[in-house]
Amino acid sequence: MNEDLAINVNSPTEIRKAGLTALNDALGPAGTTIFMQQFENGSGDYTKEKYQTPDVPLDALVTTLKLR
């Protein structure tokens, strides 16, 4: 490995920069963007929230979809 290309693995900034450069080299700008969009940090607690949302009867969904 060329010393000019050495990456300080203890530096998150250097690792991030090297990773983005590698992605861009392999996938191009559009592919890198699509790849990065797959990793969202999300928020909330799905497990708790799914029980707070009332179940909607199927006929109500059908009615709603027909109105659109």
C-alpha cells in the first residue's frame, strides 16, 4: 500500500472519506447516492408505535382507495 494513501483507521472522518471515495470509484456519483439512501437513521420505536395505531378495517381501506 502506498504511504500517501494510508488511512488512519482511528479517524472516523478519514474512514468516511475513503469509503465514499471507494463507493464513488466503484459505483459513480448516481450509484453512490442510491447506495447511501439505503441507510437512514430512522427514529421512534416501531415496536411501541405499531400498537398505538388502531387497526383499520379492510372495507374502510377499500373505500379510501376507491375515492382516489
